[in-house]
Amino acid sequence: AVAQQDFQRASTCVLRCKDMLIRLPKM
């Protein structure tokens, strides 16, 4: 269960990173 939670947290972080990377070039 702990590993699953960790994986979920990591995936959310990756999604956020992708979002930021997509928004960066527009600045």
C-alpha cells in the first residue's frame, strides 16, 4: 500500500512537471 501511494505521488509530480514545461516556452 505504501509503495502504491508513493507511485501515485510520483506520477502526480511528473504530471505537474510536464505541465510546467509546456507552459514555460510561452513566457
